Amino acid sequence: MSLNNLKKETTLYIRLNDKDNVATIVNPRGVKEGAAFFNGSRIQEFIPEGHKVALTDLDKDEAIVRYGEIIGYAAVSIKKGSWVKETLVRLPSPPKLDDLPIATRKLEEQPPLEGYTFEGYRNNNESAGIKNILGITTSVQCVVGVLDYAVAKIKQELLPKYSNVHDVVALNHNYGCGVAINAPESEIPIRTLQNMSTHPNFGGEVMVVGLGCEKLLPDRLIQADDKQLNILSLQDQQGFTKMIDAIMKMADQRLQKLNQRERVTCPVSDLVVGLQCGGSDAFSGVTANPAVGYAADLLVRAGATVMFSEVTEVRDAVHLLTPRAVNKEVGQALIDEMKWYDTYLQKGMADRSANPSPGNKKGGLVNVVEKSLGSIAKSGSSLITDVLAPGEKATKKGLIFAATPASDFVCGTLQLASGMHLQVFTTGRGTPYGLAVAPVIKVSTRNALKNQWDDLIDVNAGRIATGDATIEEVGWELFHFILDVASGRKQTWAEHWGIQNDLSLFNPAPIT
């Protein structure tokens, strides 16, 4: 990466690869027409921060290259120094999935990182949590109003008596009835809810509140030895006040058990970290995502499990990932998830052009190809050891692709079901997104966002673009911050403010 940083009036830009024929404008207020530019040339028009400028004259249909990869083709002739706008870039075809190289990348093995630990809560099944939370899941949306009333009462009257318990969380969702419960695709929401109930931050004390007539039977959501001791059906209760009393009594019993848990030293190999980006911009693949990728490599070397996701933001860069599969089976599983999602989009008469969002485009991303190339930087350089279907539980260590939609809320829900302890979330445009079950560490792509949202951004990777920090330095900073958050030594801003979004199940099955 090269950054020219000369005079105040000079155009500041980043060119990521010697093959690139476009660069990204770094000037916080953009650059004006006539500003000095590449090899003595001039900027042809005003170009906002984060948007692309042509480094050479581009003929119509000529390939536009960023990250050393083709992100599109010029829809018209574009002069050197001109703004390479979204409307001027024709979307290329996606990589064909049947002839990709698989497991061909032979990476130089990095030495393990030893001596790193975190302070967590050891569970009876030998997993470890980083939070001590009473989780109460629902088998159907019908009970949500009653449960929310009960949870508010539990937090007010019971939780203050149990100082070792961090929170009481209702795992509300819109599934359970009025759905095609036996349709093949229904395995995704059901598996998600089943795996959510075994999340390590719940300490094995999850309750299930059901109605009594729903299609999704409550005992399908729990793995306790005596399921009936952990299930409460509202239709078995004598009126509203008895419902609340019964929920309170069951919660009190579990809070007593959870309160006995204490933090103990755990190896980093017990940690599962999820990676996601939202409100992305053109700097995502330059600053925040590469720094997260560096931290991901450190975590893998320390023995942790690291998950990256978002199928539509991987699909156009999958040719760069299949060579990193640890073997042909993993590479084929990655391709199979891409094919499944291609079919899913086709059924809905949608395609990949629905991504990126208007905010992504305002931040300088012209299409999903450019977005994908920046997105996969989060995965670092490690070999991919496993691929998970949506909502599957992670069982292997190392770098894992967990297939999810790109939606922040759906991705977060599915990563929780896969066992994610905490999430690292990069953003260029900014989002207050948070999760109740797991801390979310926000990493900004730009200094301006950190300055604007100082009390929402945890780590600022924008310093990389201005030359005030390296990718490696921010990566190490993030690595240590992850361990501090996992140990309870530090809080994320989202935790501090109590920001949390609702769970959002991925349900591709029919609704009846």
C-alpha cells in the first residue's frame, strides 16, 4: 500500500496494488477540481473522501482494477483524474463455482502464540463462557409480551440479589407457529434456536417459555436431562399473575446456580470470535478489515476459533478463498454454500446487485465485487479449517467460514448459534448495532467516524490510512482488547450503554 502525503493542497490517495488503475481519495473533505495529482496531472472534478479516482485514462469496456483484482468495467471512457462513480462501472460476472482452485495455497506455518489466556467461566461440558447470563428462550412469538414483562420484573427484583450474574436475556424470535415446520429449509431456524440454548455464556441454565399449542415443541429447544424442569407452558398457568410468578420462581432457582460461578483462567483455545462488517465503506478493505484479519491470524495462532461470514460479501471473492481451504472437502463445502445461496436468491428473483446498500455507495463502494474484496480481508491469511451451514455449531479450531446472509442482525444471530463469545464489527459509515448475549467490539475505518462517535467506537483503524499506525499495530491492539473484553477487564461501548438489537432468525422456509 502506498500513501502520498505531501502538501496540504495535494491529493491524498491510497493505491493498494501495483496493478490498480484506480486509487482511493483520503482527503477528509474530498478533493477539488484542479488539485495536484498523480505524475503531475490534475483532478478533473470534485471527488469525495473514500471514492475512487482514475490513475490512467480508461477506455470504454476496459477493466477497472482495485486490490489487484477486476472490480468492473468502464461503462464509458473515463479520463485520468476523474471520479470513478458507481454509474460508470459495469458489474462483472461472478466467479464460476465449478472450476475454482481448491486447497492449493501452501502457507508458511506460523509459530503458535503461547502464554495468552483469558478469564472465563468454566461450564459443566468443559466449554467456557465470557459472560454469566440467565438466558430465557421462547418456543413461539406468542409468549413474548408476557416474557418481556417477566424479564423486566426479574431484573428489578431478583437480579440485584445475585451480583455474579451479569444479565437476564429473553431470546425472543418470530418463529414457532404459522410456519411450515417440516419443510426442508425449516432446519435452519430450528437448528439456530437449539444451538442458541446451549450458548456457553448461559452456563447450562437456559429456561424455555412456551405457549402450549405451538408447532415448535419446547422440548426440541433444550438438551437438559430433565427437560420438564426447564420448560414452562403459559397455557398450564391460572391467569397472568400466575404466569409471572411461575417464571420468576424458575428464574430465581437458576440465578442461584449461576451466581456460584466464578471466573477462572482459560486458554485462548476456548474462545470463539465472530467477525462481521456493517455500514462498510471504501476504507473497510484498507484499514479496519486488514487489521481485523491480522488479529484473526493472531487468534488462530493462539488456538482460538475465528468465524467470518456473509455469503453475498464473499461470493465475488470466493476464488481467493478456496485455495486457502485446508483440504478439498472444506473447499467443496465452501463452494456448496455459495451455490445454495445463489439458488436462494434466484428463488426470490433477486441477485447480488442488491448489495451494496445506499450507505455503502455513499462511502465509495461501487458494487458488490469491490465490497467482497474488502470484506474478505477480515479473514486474514490463515487456512480455512471448516465450513458451517447457517446456525451450525462450531466444533473445530482455527479459521472457519460460517455461512450467513450479510444482514447484520441475521448474521449476528447465526454466529451466536454457532457459539460466538464476542464479535468484532468493522464499520465505516457507523452503526449502533449490539448484541445482548455477546459483546460487540466496534472498529472504525476512518478517523472522522471515531471523532464523530467517540463514545461508540472501541478501536480506531482510521489511523492506518493517515500513516499514524500500521495494520500490525492496530491488529495487536485489537488482539489484546479482545482478551480484555473476554476477561471482563474492559467493556465495549455497546455494553456500557446497554445497546442491543433483537435476534433475527434466518428462515428460508414457507410461512403458512
